[in-house]
Amino acid sequence: MRAVWLALGAGVLVAATAAGPASVAATTNTTAQVTTTAVQRTAADSPAGFVYGTDSWPVSGTGSAPYKEPVTGGSYGGYIGMAGNWARTLGCKTGNFLAYSATNAAQANVNYSKYHIGIGTGVYWYMGGPGVDPHWNGTATESFKWGAQQAAWALAAMKKLPVTYPVVWADIEEPGIKPALDNGWNIHYSSPCSGVPVTYHTPASVDRAEFNGFAAYITSHSKYHVGVYSSAPIWANIFGTPATTGTASLIPNTYEWTYLKATRSLSVAPAGWCVPKTSTCAVFFGGQTSSSKYALMWQWSGGGGYNNGHGDFDQIDVARMK
């Protein structure tokens, strides 16, 4: 995922990022990459129960089995790829990318199945908000149905992928990518692919109804759990805060994957939820902190505008899912 913009207010988008699993263009090993000699090689993630991983676009340099985390070293503990994208599914001519690496998924699954390392492969669905619903009528009821529809698409796509991780991630962000710069979470468009705004405000209760529909469908139609990929500022811009919207912003029993704080540097890999000797630590959202049992993943580099020249790097708490 790769949120390319931070929304500072309803309908106001300011260039700031490149955040999560949904990137506009794959990053590759170019002159921007960190040199091997500058990298502190890591024998293993720490503390016990944490593993390193990557997500979305291909990241090379994992070596041979058992595979290693690119650049930083340590065991390659997991891969999270995009199962699908609302704009792609609806046939939009823009924003229809699919950030998935079959190679990284296979490597993660070999480590998981043969060497008992990490989580294997997981997936996320790049969600479109109520404002790009083809049947939008402004109601929470319709928004719930739209969320359930996307969940059904996600589960159908997953049947064709080698998924081993029990959490399905809802990618909720405002990417600054056409046709819907905010993915339809605050802006309602004349049609899903038009890029033409009609209104610039969606009640938090309507946005939340969509997520509730997604979560309800996943849990009632599959064995999977539901998680959210987002960040604190984006989450607050869409769902508000307890002070402004009450419980619409709170997800106390939902798994989380955050992309802030983050760093461009790969010279030192995280230990737990912080990069040692820095102020870079994972910040979760929706009322949760890193101490929550639902805090599972942190995209600590490569997303949120913190391009490192290689790709998206993740810290994964495996122990909390056991």
C-alpha cells in the first residue's frame, strides 16, 4: 500500500506521501537504494515473536531458501500483497493497478511451510469509500452493502492466491490517485470512475457503515479475521475522533497495520515497535496503541512518503496471532 497524499481536511489534499500497499509505480533497486556496506545486518528480529516482511510491489534480494529479508538481513517472515482494487474491479482507466508479487509470496510461503518462519502470505483489499459506490444514495444501509460487496470480491480473489495468513486487511487511505483522490471516503463523485466531485463531505457514520459491512461479510463468509491498514491522521480525517464523531472512529477489537511513524533509512531495522536509537516508533489508530493485542503490523519504511529505493518493509508481530 502506498498512500500518496495526506488529507488535512474534508476535500483538501496536500502532497505528502507514498504510504502503504497501494503504490502507483513499483520501486526498484536503483541508484537510490541503500548500499550493503551501510546496512547493519541483523541475525534475527527481536524480541521473540517478531519477524520482518515486505508488501505490495516486488522487492528483490532475498537470496535462496531459507530466504532473508532484503537489505536489512534477518529471516524473511512474510509478504502481504494486494488481492484487488476497487477501481480495477469497476473497470476504471486510472487507479487500476494491482500491487502483488507472486515471487515474494512464494518465498514467504517456503519459509513458512518448510522452515517454520513467519506468516507466509497475506493480502489486503484496496477499498473504495462510499463516494465511489456505483449505487450510492447517501445512506448507511447502502454503504454497508458496498462494504460487503468489496469483501465478497476480496474473498473471491483470495481463492486464486496462496494465502496462509488469517487476517484480511482493508486498505483504508486517501492516496491522491485518480480517479478518486481520496478513494471516495470524503468526496462523492458523479460516477465511480469519473473523477468529478459532487459533494465534499461524507458523514463518519456512513463511512463506518461501509467498514462494518466489509468486516461482517468477511467474518460470516470465511474463516478469516479482519484488519485495517491505515494511519492515525488518515483515519481521523475519514472517521473523526471520539471528541467529534463518538464511537465511529473507534475499532478496539480490530487488527491493525499502521504505516506511521516511518523512516527512509534501512541502516537499522526495528526491534519491537521502534527503530533502535531513534524516535521512529509505530503509532496505531482508532483508539489503539502498540500495547494492544490487536496491533499486528507496522510498515516502518517504504510507505507514507518514506521511499527507501527498495520497496515496502514491515515489522510483523507473529506471537499475537498464536
